[in-house]
Amino acid sequence: MDAQGRGQADDNNVDPADQWVFNPDTGNYELRLDPAGQDRARPADRKAPGRRSARNPRAGGGDTDTRPLPVQRGRGADDDEPAEGGRAARRAAGRAGTAAAAGAAAAASRRKPKPKKSGKRKFLYWTAGVVGFVLVAGCGTAFVIYQQLDGNIKKVDVGEENSAVTDGPVNLLIIGTDARTGKGDTGYGDSGSVGHADTTILMHVSKDRTNATALSIPRDLITDIPDCPTKQPDGSTKVIPGQQHVRFNTSLGQEGRDPGCTWRTVEKLTGVKINHFMMADFNAVKDLSDAVDGVEVCAAKDINDPKSHLKLTAGRHVVKGEQALAFVRTRHSVGTGSDLSRIQLQQQFIGSLIRKLKSSAFGSPSKLLDVAQAATKALTVDTGIGTASKLLDFGNDLKKVDLNKITFATVPVLDNPRDKATVVLDTAKADPLFKMVQQDHTLAKGAGKDKGGKSAPVKKAPPELVRVDVTNGGGPFGAAQETVDWLQNTKGARLSTNAGNAPEKRSATRLEYAPNQADQAATLAEWMGLPKSALKKTGADAGPRVPMKLVLGKDFTAPGSPIEAPTETPEGVQHVNADDKNICAK
């Protein structure tokens, strides 16, 4: 940072990094601009009522201070201040425009000031809270964002404005675009590209913040893009028609689609409700890797990719700048030479970058500033986290997740028999994986396990004794009859009956049974893959010919497809732990 912008460093030889003080109450660094002996202001003190800056009478209230941080300011004088008093005010308040005239005069005299009893003095507050992982264009690196000025944060109104912090799980959509609009980006991507969803990760953070799952979505996946309302420059809304059976990466840029279209496409594909998105460009990986003095990567063999210009010998290397970007963009000299192989490189780089950030950048205030500057230059977010204060809250919430409880996985796909350059969803593996995310189950080993004792297993009834009425309360059309056919013909449950449509729609499937039907319920729950939350026991025993009641909800897809998510990562799904230091590109 520019020491001159804070006024004290030039005359008192104060290192900018020394003015950042760790606050044990919040676990964050705070910029302490007052001389020794004065109280630090808390974040709440930033909005002292009834008083404006003596230097800047135009400064108003509001939830967010949109004035520039010291790093972006010069030393211009203010005509409405006395020369000595104005100079001192800038020194005492770091040009934040919040110091009182008395405090400024005290700083000018360089005498140790007395603590102010009013408590109205305000200071610039910054934190090392993690905001999220941001994928960069065409590569797939991710990085941590720190609180920055509102003016540095680009926003897109996608028609959803969710709260920055929620009590439930958080689903963050991370997009890297291949647009060539950034400075120094003319050598990458397609020269005529409007920018596609070239790299996309759906990051799910568990409700209890103990773990996170980051799903990489292949850009060449054939999928459906829904209709998408987009905000136009004149404030109007234009609905861009959807498309069927097209590449996933065309959900952004093509036909004027904005990040909200990618947002809706991912929700349709995975069944996961998204809270927020972050998007960045090519420059982010170059600048961020420079800011942390390089990221360690590993190659299991020599790599020489003429297209990405990456040349590495087998072994470990520290890459940054252009070389870091080349690493996360290369694919022709690793694995199968496909985008799927590049995704694995990206995951290796992301894990290593996060480890580097946690070990170095978070421990140094000056390094923290470098990382924050590199990150926010390329950042675009939704309006729900589109201010510095909202990003701060969002980041402080997400930073609770331990590194060794973050799992990267790739959405399972198969080669497209109609087009070898694209892939199609492997539904047999993808559906249970998506259900794990939907139901907040972790992919991380050892996280979220039930530490309590196991209850005694319930005896299961034979198929011929399972009596149930099936109604459709939100499943696909004809789901009740399809389920009854499956129960009778596949499972031998001849006493199952189609009871038509349920009186009301349900989001989740439910099985109601009497206490003396527990054995029947256990059998049916096992067949259907019902979670415990789907089982509801009534108060009294039922008669011998009274059936159980199964209501198919919106979570029901097809008979034989478990409604309950698996507790372990489905076999055949590629996944790695973010804290694994032994991953090498093959």
C-alpha cells in the first residue's frame, strides 16, 4: 500500500504492515491508524451518528463506505481546511475522512494524544475473511477475495438477490470466462469470443460449515439451457430463449446470455439451488500467483504443450504469472489430452493455491493486501454479495471450513457417441452425486459422520406382506402407476395400489405407517432408498387390511432410483482432497 495515503508513514517511518493489528475477538486483521495508546474502533463505529468528516462535508451515511482506500489516494489538499490542520487530519485518519479536528490537531503536534472518551472516532476496517473460490477464465484456478471498495466490485443483476449469510447450506457458482477483454489477455482464447462459461465449479458448503464439495462441470457437456431473463442496459428485461442439447459453455455469452443463464443451467442440471455466483477473467490467475510468490505444482512426466506454451520437466515446480496460467490451461500433453484432463490440473493447482494462501498470505497483512488487490481487479458477483460489507459477511461465514474437508470432484460424463468432441452426462453416477449435494452429504472422508451409537435394525417384512397406497404428490407424470408396476413386477409387492394424485404437492417423498407396520416400512424404505426424514410413524396401530401411504414428492425421479443420497462418494466419480500434496499431472 501507499504509505503516503495514510499520512503517518512518511514522517514517522511507519511500515504500512505494522499498522495492521490482529484482533483476537474477531480473528481478523484491522487497520489501526491511531497513535499508540488510543482505542481501536470496532466495525460498528464506522457509522457514528450525527457527525461528518471535517475534511469532506459531502461524505454521507449508508451501509457501505464507498470512498477510496488509502492505496488509491493521493495527497491533494483541501481548500476548506487550515493548512496545518488539514495536513494533520490526513495523517491521523489516513484520508478516511472520519477523524475529528481535535484528533487531527493532536497528530499535527506529534504529541501522544489522550484517549477520546466519546468513542466516535472511526477507522478503516479490513479483514482476512475468505469470501470464496473464484475460477479464472479458461483455466480453473480459484482464489480468496477480501473486503475491497464497492467501486472495485463489478455486479450483475441476475434476478436473484439472496442474503449474504444463510443458516443453511451455501451453493456458490464459480465461473471462469474465456473473454479476451482484460488487459494482457489478447493472446488467449478465441479472438472473436464474447466469453463462454469455459470453467465452472459449483461449490457446496455444508450447513454446519464443516466441509465443502466443489464440482467441476465440463465445458463440453451436452445439456439443456433454460429460458433466461437478462437485464438490459436501459433497465428493461429481455428473455433469451433456451436451447436443448447444446454445449454447457454456451450458457454464457452466446445470444447475450449473462451469468444468470449459467446459474439457471446449473440449477436445472444438478437440482441444486444456487445462492451466489463469482466470475473472473484470465488476469486473475496470473496476478494472484504473482501476489503469493508462486504456486507449487507437480508433473509426473515432462510436459511440452506448444499450444499453452507450458514446458516443465518431471517433478515439482513453483509457477506464477504466465507460467501459472499456462499450467491451468494446458491439456494436450497430459492425460487424454481432453478438457477432463485439464480439469484435474486445475484441481491440483487450486488445492496448492489455497494451501499457499493459508500458510503465507493470511499471516502477513502486506501480503494480504497484494492478494486482495489481485483478486478484486477481475471479480464480478451477483447483487446479493455486491458490496464490501456483504462480501465481508459472506467470507467470514465460508472461512470456517477446514482445508482438509474440501473435496474437488468432476461431474461424471461419458463420450458422446454422436460427437467425439463433446460428452454426455453419466446419469448412473451423476444422479447420486447430485443427491449428495442436494441433501448436504459430504464427499470428504471423516467429515459429518454420525458419532452416536447405531440403533437396532428393524425386522423387515417379506414382499408379499407389504401393503401400500401410492399417490403422486410432485413426481413426474405417471409416477404413481410406474412405481406400482415396479413394486409388483420387480419386488413382488402384490398388495401395492395406485391411489392417484395426492391432495397437495410435496417437495419431499413421505411414507406414513402405523407402529405395527414398521417391518413393512423398513422393507419399502430399503427398496425406494428413502431417507429417515421421509418416514412418519402415526400414533395408533392399523388394521390388518389398512395400507401404508406413500406420497411421491418432487425429489422422486424414478422407481429404483434411491431418494436418499449415498453417504460415500459413488464409485467411479473422480475426486481429490484439497489438502492432498501428492497429486501430480500425468
